[in-house]
Amino acid sequence: MRKVLSTALSAALLSVLSAVGSAYEVITVTNGGTVQGVVKLVGQAPTVPPIKTTKNQDYCGNSIDNPLYVVGKDGGLKNVEVFLKGIEKGKANPTATITLLNTHCMFDPRVQGSSTGQQIKIASDDPILHNTHPQNNDTNATIYNIALPFKGFSVTKPLPATPELIRVKCDAHEWMRAWIWEFDHPYYATTDADGHFEIKDVPPGTYTVVAWHEVMGQKDASATVAAGKPVTVDFSFTPKK
Amino acid sequence: MTRTAKLVTTACGVLTTIALLAPPRAGAFPAFARKYGLRCTACHESWPKLNDFGRAFRDNGYQLLMGKDDTIFETPGYWPVSVRITPQYTYTQVTNQPTDQGTKNLGSGGVGQVGMDLLMGGVLFQNVSFLVVPTGFAPDGAVFLESAWVRFDNLFGTSWANLKLGRHEVDLPVSAHRPWNLTGTPYLIYSFHANGSASNYDMGENQWGVEYMGHDRGSLNRVAVSVFNVQNSPGTENFWSTPGLYGHATHEWTFGSGAVSALKLGVFGSYTTWPTTSFTSGGTPIPGTGGNLYPSEKIGGEAQVWFGPPATPLHLIVVFAHGEDDKALIPNATQNGTFNGGFAELGWTITLKNLVFFRYDLCKNSQQGDPTLPQDLNDQNAITFGWRHTFQFSNRSEYALVAEYSTWQTMGMGANGLNTRTNQYLVGIDFAY
Amino acid sequence: MKRLSIVASAFVALALAAPARAQGPGSGGDPVKGKVVYERYCLSCHGELGNGAGEFAEWITTKPRDYRQGTFKWRSTPSGSLPTDADLDKTIRDGIYGTFMPTWYAIGEHNRRDVIAYIKTFSARWKTDKPQPSIVIPAEPPYSDASVKRGRAVYEKSNCAQCHGQDALGDGPSAHELKDDWGNPIVPYDLTQGHIKCGDTGSDIYRVFITGLNGTPMPSFTDSISPEEAWDLVHYIQSLSALYPKNYGPAAAK
């Protein structure tokens, strides 16, 4: 009985996995639309105390601004990942290598998107040891853990084969944090300093647009994209008191 | 002693032995399971019999050698004591017993035969282990030490040099203290002697002495030699008044796949002495006066095969030996008494919680010391089988339900030279903590 | 006696005639049989669900491995990769020194092969992913003072001291508050102890810092330390304790 059950379960699991894995189909998008907008923080950004560094203070300094809420012009919120959820068809994934820099005892950028098949260049500007240790955000499973022992060192590594939300840490400096959203499609953008985002070449249709912030979570909106036209979707996040 | 008188004594002997035989079984030691977080199944094929992992652990001096072998002083809360309790109902029937009313079959049975063993053992210092089993209460209330030894392991940094001092069980092919059965039938060959021999040497009994033991990693090759004083010989008192020697060597092959997962072959032998005279006082030998030692010898081999998945094996054990007792030990003997014997045991661990076992014991005289006696006088055979169901185990304790039957036949030793048969039926609980 | 030897040789023949195994150590096991092996030996620590929460787990500090992520520390494969079957067999065979994970040498290859197949059923990762090829460890150059000295320089250049400390006592500035993937506290190894957790040989030390220990802060230095430097670093670590066996070739099993 147990055996039957576990076989059934693993079969189910497998089919789910393969469903996720094979979802995206590349087509030629000639006259796609654009999803654009601004993500805003409503009200006052909570005051976050600066990070107290506990090691390598001679280089890192005693404290570093904590970049959890980076608010720009008119309340625009930086470092929000906006993406089209579950899009099944569209243009090909980018192939360029993305970068994650260890600089001044922090990661840069803090949040970025990527597509399966891309590579990541992990580099260090700091004269101290860092280790770049991406983990699956849900399971904590180590993706890899690379030592960057000295200044100017860099390595290029493939991203995981399946899309996932990746949380990056440096064990040597526990305050360092970065987020890499990996998708099986190319329709995502990270908001800039003023909270703007723009997702181009979207085949016409209706989509769920998701905005994700590392502390304030996710928000969904629906958007109908018409050929060759922009559609504006704005998001606003209210921080918990 | 007249023939009849002797027979009566033997018969009573058989009965008392059986009554007293909730024999001390050092079997299982859940204290180790608690210390190392392992279930009993890690060390026992089906407890109390050890498996390869348990043997290697024991051979390493109760150590796993992974830097976690805290001594008994280091880990508070780890108390190196185990108990084994075996409440049971046994019904025993012995046939062809002489009584004033004629030849009768005698039966006896009862609940409340509770065997209880207390075991203390562990690591005193790194590479120094010990075992103390105070079992049994003599009629005068004194506790006697079933087992009490200290072992120095891995001398000179090699697993080939381990020394055990004290009262220990010699390195038998199959431990007499870890039988699967709870009935009184022992491995007959261990205690068997040529008919009439005065020697009471029982290989399965713990002996005071010294054991050298060596083994390789995983104990696939092992050798053990014990030098000891034979227990219970009349008129002896010091450690060397009736010397004995025992040796055992084995080699095991393990196979990575296939129907046979392991095969073990071994040889063993013993040379022991027994006094033939001593001064007596009121018929009781005076200690220290035993003399005129004469030898008994046994030499034998073992083959053990594990069939099927090694985690739930079908384990076949064949042990056989040839023995000889000096004629001086045998009344009216004109020649040495010789015999052959052994047993075949089959244990099938069907699931981790269920074991069925079967054993056939056979001992036959091949030459009577007194040639006028029938050749098969005192030949013995026994069949034992049973089922053990462990209904609960963890890394702390185990409970098992046991149901067994055994029948043990002795030739020509009953009333009027009839054969006797002892039948035992047993239902019980085996609990170890 | 003669009859016995015939019987014995029949058994040997029977056993040897068993289908020769196609794969290396640890491979090709049967997960169904492996479940019983697991229940017999491993359950009390690694738990019925393979989540490392067996009945004994709460009593010990270095927690038993949770198998559900497919994350394993000791591997010959690059950082992040699954281990090979031979890696798992080695870990299980030799145990993890200084932890409650025993050496399972005595249970034999057959059991280990089956239990490895069973362990893999706890993580779907084994179905979707494959171990990457093992790293190549070049032959060990002889242990020498000069090599030890160069190795110390590699230790400094590579900043191992950040975690392991200047004197490799496991007390570097980042040694505290480290966590593993399972959220348990973890400390950098004190390399002067003379026995690393998984293995005795130079190549065991080599593979640790070249491939890293997945699930822990111990990173992979494969891109920053060359093979020559790596052997020098191994020799430096070996120089920290008389207990490390020196010049112990990778082929030699303990």
C-alpha cells in the first residue's frame, strides 16, 4: 500500500516538475506591447537601523546603510522585481552574462532578474575574503558556494537549470544579501531608483503582473497587452508599521 | 555408585538443570544503543545475535572509533547498565524417568520463571573496556559474577593486539550467551564429553583467564586465544590449577551483490584439563587438593553463510567438532572416549521484527571409553525452533514475544536404559533495556 | 574435513558466480531492499522521512543529514553538484569523524549500495539532476618543508583565516554565528586536530577546499587555487598536527 502510494506520489511530483520545466515556448514576437509602470512606497519608509559590521571593520567600516527600502523621486521604490507570471510564449531568453559584484562589503545589485540558460559573473572588488553562496529561497539548498579570496577575483558560473528565487549570502559577512529571480522566460524587470520598470516585446494577451519586494512581499495585477502599445501597471506597497 | 543410582542422579540432574536454566544470557546491551543513538537492529541481526556491525563494535572494545566514544565517566546521563528480563511460561516434560512407582514421564510447568540479567559494561578509558555481569544468586544469597573482565584494546596502535583479563566467554563460533532460544537447550556440543567423562568443562561457560584477540577492520579476519582455569573443577582453587586453552580463527568473505552476501569459515579447538583425584571432606573435595589432571580436547570447524539481502538475511550456521576425553577421566575405561558432534542453525530474519529459527544439535560417541558399553550410550540430539516477534524497538529498549519448542533426546540414560526425551514448550516476553 | 572443503568451495563459487556488478562502489543498488537497510541502521538518526529528525537527533549537536534537499557535504564533484555514488559510499563507509555518524564499513558494500539507492528517493533532485564529473586530483607531490612553507603562503593568500583563523584553530573573525543550510549553527573546523571529519588522506583534505562542503559556509576554492598550490596547502594543513598521515597516496584506502 505504502509503496503504491509513494510511487503515485513520485509520479505526480515528476509530472508537476516536467510541467514547470517545459512551460515556455519561444516564438517570434514582431509587434509586441510593453508593460510599464512605477512601484511606489506609500507613506514614510520605516527607519531601518544601519547594519553594524562585526568583522573586517578596518575595511568595511563600522556600519553600512541598510538598503531594505530605497525610495527615490515621488516615493518610487527601488529593487522591486516585476514579472509576468506564467507567461507561456514569447521572445527568446537573453544570453548575456549577468553580474554580481562584491563591493564595499555588500552585493551589487541587490535585486536582479535573469533567465534560465544565462551565466553569472561573480566578482569581488574588496581586498578581503568573501564567499558568494546562492541558495534556493524556499529550501535553503546550496546552489554553490564560491570563495572570492582576494581583490579583483572573478568567476563565471551557470545559473541553476530550473527557475527559482535565489537568495545569495556571504557566510563570512552575514549581513550581505542579494536576490536573483530566475525565470524560464525573459519578461521581467527590476525597478530603478525612481521605481520605474519596463517589460518590452510582450505578445498581445492578458497577463498577471507580479511585483515582489524582499520585505513587503508580492502584489498581483492583471494587464491586457495590445500589439505595439504600452500598458501601464502601477503598484504601491504599504510597509507594515 | 550403582548403575541405577547413577541414572537417578543423572535424571535429577537433567531436571534441575532445566529448572535452573533460565541461563544467564549476556545477550543484548541497549545501553550502547542509547549511547550511540542506534537501534538494536544496528548491532543485532535479530537480537541477541550480533551482526557484522555489532561484532566489529564489540571487537573494537565497545568503541566506534569516531571520536565519540566517551568513557563512562564523561557523559552524564549515559549509564552503562542494561537489564534483560524474560518472564515466560515453560512446560517441561521428561520421559522415562525412574520413580518408586515405576518408569514415568515427568512434567512440570509454570509461569513466573523470570530470568533477569543485569549487565554493566562500557569504556573506562580510551581503549580500555569492561563488562560485569552479576547474575544469579547462590543459595547463600551471594551474587556471583557471571562475567567480569577488563579489556585493553588496540595495544601498540593495532587492532591485532587486544588483551582481555578476567572471567570471559571464550570466542566461540556462536556465542553460548546469545542463543536465539530461551528454552533450556544449549548448543549441545559446547558441553558434550565422551560418555562417562568426569570433565565438566563447558565451552559455553565463562572462564577466568586471559584472552588475546586480534582482528582487521570490520573483523573479517579474526583470531582469539584464551588461556584459563577450567571452572567448577572439584578440588581446585587457584587460577591455574586446571588449565585450559582455547583458540578460534575465522575469515569472512563479503560479497557486493548476489544471492550469498557473506560467507565465514573458521576453525576452533580446546584443550582442557580436569582433576581425577582430590581430598574430600564429608564427600566434598577440599579446594586446592585436586590433582592428577587429564585432558579433554575438541577440535572443530564452522561455516556460516548469509543468504539473501544482507539486512534481512537467511543465516545458516554449521558448527561441528571432534572430541576426545582421556581414558583416565572415564570410569572403567580402557581407551580414550571420542565423539563427534555439532549443530546446524538456521535463522531467518523475515522482517526486522520477525525471526524464525531452527536448530538441530547432534552429539554422538564414536568410541566408548568402556568398550563394553553400547556405542550410542549418552548420544544426544535436539531440535529447537521458535519465532521471535519484536513488537517495539527504539534506540532505548526492545520488547519481543517469543514462542518456542525444543526436544532433546539422550540415548540409554533413562530408567532401564531407555532413551529419555525432554520436551519444552515456551511462551514468553523478552525485554531488554 | 574433505567434505567440508567441498561444501565451502561450492559456496565460494556460488557467491562469485553472482552477477558481476556493472557499476562502481555505491552504484546500482535496490531502493526497496535499501529501505530495510535504512530502517535497520540509519532510521534512529536520519528519521523515517529522511529529514534528519530521527529519535536521536534532538540529543546531538551536529544534526544528522536531512536528505530532502539532495545537499551533501563531502563530494569529489564541483560546488553545488550532487555527489557521486562512490562519494556517498566513501562517506558512509568511513563515517564522519567527531560526529555521531558511525563508520558503516562493517555492514558491507551490498548494504551500502542498497541504502544509497534508498536515500536518493528522499529528494526529487536525484531524478532531475545528475552529479557533475568528479574533479581530477593530480598525484601528490612528496611532503616537504618547502611545500609546507609555500602552503602557508597559499593559506594566507586565500584568506582561509577569515573563518579558520590565523593559526587554523577555527577561530577567525567570521567563525561565529555561521549557519548551515538547515539553520543549525556550524563552526569552522579546527584544522590542528589532526583528523578531518571525512577522511584521512591528503586527497581528502584536497577535495574539501577545492569542491567546498555543500550546505555549509565552507566554500569552493577551485577557481582561486591551482593544483600545485592546492597540494602545498594540503601539506601545510598536515603540518599542523602529527596525527595527519603524511605522503598517504589517494589510492590507499585506510
